Amino acid sequence: MDFTPETILDEMKRQIDKWIAYISDKDADQIIKRTSLQLGIHDYALLEYNNGRVTVTDNKIDFGIPEDGPRRNRAAEMLTEELVRERIVPELASYIRDTFKEIPSAVIDYHFTWNGKFQTREGEILVLLYEYIDEEKKNLLLERISDYISKKLEEGKYPTKPLETFFLSRHLLDEGLFPESDAGRIISLFEKIQQVNKGNKHLAEHRKDVTSALRNWVEDRWLPRYFDPVNEQFTKEYKKKSEARLEDTERGPIELVIYTAVMILKYEPSYSRSTGLTMLNCAIELGSDKAKRLTMEGSGTLAKEDVCRSDEWVECKANDVFAKVTLVIKQETEESYGRALRFLTRLLSQGFPKSYGIKLKSGVKHWLPIKGLAKSGTHRFFAQALEYSDLHPLLEEYARTAMEPFEWYADTEGEKSCMPGSYAVFGLGLADEAYFPLVEEYMAKVDEEHQSVQNQFTAALVERHGVNTQTIPALVKCMLHCTDSMKLKIKAEMEDDKNLALLLDQVRSLRDYEAAHLFYLIWGGTDKLKKLAAKAERTRAQQLNELVELAGRRKR
């Protein structure tokens, strides 16, 4: 390529045309029909020139040094800063403005920004090439947002769609739509989203979308106003600008910053904890008494006597911001653990986050006899409380209060994640068959897509209580919520005449896919069950063939 200003401009226009053709070659009208809160798909583009190479993407500007290998001598660059500003930018702006008229409306959002990033002889420069605002589309979007909030949130009684939350959370924080944002109003709407979706399997997704939108707003909008980034190689750290001041640290945007930090600390994985703490520390640096108080005492929404107790047996302290409970067992006695259990049960009943973790200080160390559970303070506390049989009724009460679908103990992750109440339920189920109804209730709440510790518990349950007419109903309920990866060697026991008859009775009330799942865990699949039935005689053959039929029909 002959690198002259003319040829470079031609290449830039060619890349602009290429990108616009790419984004226009989509069924945009169908895409935006998914939700009334989306009126366009794209809102940003970046044209980048570096050493004769031109690219157009929808990536946000990276103000760091590109890591694309050795760079040519700047003196060899054809473009100068003057040439870029005086000729390139005006001509590109005019070209983009004319080209935009041909783009289908559904492809472009109400507000579109096109930036340029140019390497020149003098260095890198960043410029705004074109900004587009469709006032008609903007007003329509504002109407739809208002209508959605009114009908789906303020008057809403039913779960909402995660896609709606994804767009709404970003719209509420968009200063182009709401230049004078009301932090209290925004926070109340985010809380309402969680409220109408409580107990729904998509609750975590809603929280993730809200937190992501908030985090982007804090990092891209709020922090740069008061802080300069430093030492960003591994973790983001910030230094307050010398002139940074807040007129009122208890109101306005800083409330959103604090709310963001709390959401991250409560619901994001542990590796995001430093991000939440950094946000709180930045708020404290700007003089926020509320942020400082939150780190010490929690949100203050719970009664003081419910979050802090101390006596000669135990010291209990809870912080709902960090979703953490600290338990100090002063005396290793039944009374100490009983008091701690009553504290936890009361705490959760008052609205403390159920996705919490326990920091335990105790002179002993016990674990449940179940392989694969996280060796955490939470696990250890309940394992030790279970040593006292007279506390089992209290543990059952705690478990029923704690169990909540799509919530997880905060000190477990990945394959060791478990629903609140898990350790108490597991321990009670192993201790006494009288707690099998509790085990069944627990299993009905388990989200097997995101939790697998029930596999290990079920194996331990078989080892402790065996496979017999007393255990099969509970065992079936457990297996229904175990994953296919579970290894359970109970084939021989299940083929016992009495056990087989009881299993058949249990399977008759199941759907076909549930029956097939059970047979996979017991026999390795329906095909193997067919082979077994073919070799059986009389009553056994009849029972096995009925099991095969049940796995092949759909219960309505």
C-alpha cells in the first residue's frame, strides 16, 4: 500500500464501510423485539490507525499502550497530528455522518459515539469523530422505561426476565437518559428487581446484571472524577486527585458507589472482594461516614441486638455488608453451640443475607463424614454443633429458615457450592432417619445445575443407613436431584424383591426423564435395565419391564 494521506483516507473509509455492512447484516428488527427496553443494538465504534493499519471495532478505547509487538519508529509515520486534526478528522466525520443515513434504525441505539485513535509522528491522539443522538428514539425509550417500571416493578407481582434487567440497569445509569439521576430511586428499583425475582432460578442472573451495570458506572464514570488509576497491572488501585472534593458525602452518586460495593461483597465471587473493598475505601477517602460505618457495623438495617451478642459462652457478631458472621466459642459446650444456633436462626429470619459465611473461632475441629465438602468455618461450625444430639431440633429449625433456592454459602465455590442449610440437613440426615422428611424438603429446593454436593451426601446416606424399604423413598428423592456424575453402587440392593417393588411404586409417580435418570444412576441406563428384564422371570420380569415402560412414557 502507498501510504499517502489520500490512500490512508481511502482505507479508513473502506474499513468504515466494511464494518457498517457487517453490523447491518443482522436481523436487527427481530433482535430488538425480545424486549421493549432495547431500541438499537450498537452504540459505539472505534476507528484505529497505527503504522498504516486501519481497524474499526466496537471495543471501547484502551488508554494503555497496545501490546501488539514492536512499534515502528514514530518518525516513519506518514500522519502528523496537524494532518489528523485538520484534514483526516473533518473528512471522516462528514463521511460517517452521510453513511449513517443508510443504516437500518434498529441497528443503532438512540445514542451513538464514534471515536478515533491515531498514531502520529508526535504520538497517539484520541478524538471524537462523530456523535449521533436520535431524540425521537430517546423519548420513546424513556416512555418505555417508565411504563416498564410502573407495570413490571412497582405494580409487579411476577418474576421478570433477565434480559429486561440487563437493559434497564444500564438505562437507569445512563446520564444521557437521566442527567439528574436519583440515587435513592435507582437503588429502590434494583431492590425491587431482586424482590420480585426472589426464589426464582434467575435471581443470581438478575443480580449479576445489576452489579455489572453498577460496576461499569463506578469504574467508567464515578471514579475518574475523583481518582487517578495507579498500579493496574494486577489489581485496580486508585489515588485521590488533589482537587477532589464532595459537597455532601451522604447523598447523591456516592450512595450508588456504596450500594455497588455492597452488592459485589454480598453476591460476587470471592475474587471480586477486593473490588468492593476498593470502592468503599475510595468513598471513605472522600469523607463518607456511611462507608466507614458499613465496614465496621454493617448496613444498620438490623437491630443491634440481632447482629451482636456476647456472654460467657459465645460471642456472635454479624455484618450484613460482608455477609459474614463471626462466632467465638468461649466454652466447648452444648449451651455455647445452642446459643450460636439461636443467634443464626434469628438473624436469618430478620433478613440477613442467606448467602453468608461463618468465621469460626473454636478450640476443636470436626467435619461431617462426607467427602468433597468445603473445609470452611461454616462447615466446621455445624459439624461441631451436630455432636450434641439435644441440639438437633434447633439445627432442624435453623435449616428450615436457611434453605433458599439459588442462594449459596459465601465460603463455597464451584463444585463445592452448597445451599444454605446444607451442612445441618446432611448431618441430621446421617444421624437419624426421623429427619428424612427434612432431607426430602431440602432436595426439592436444590439447583442441581449449580450444586453437586448432594451427590456426596447421597453416597454417605447409603453408607450410613443402607438401601431398604425405610430408606428408599428418601433415597429416590435424593437421586432425582443428583447429577449424572455421581457414582452409586446400589444395583444389587435395588434388585432385592421388596426393594424393587417399592422402587416401582415410587417411579410410577415420576416423569419419564426422571425415571430414566434414576435408572442411569442405579443400572447405568435404561438399555441395561432392558437386558436385565429380558433375563428375569415371572414377577421380577414383570416389575422390570414396567420400569422400562415408565422410562419410555411421558407423564402429563
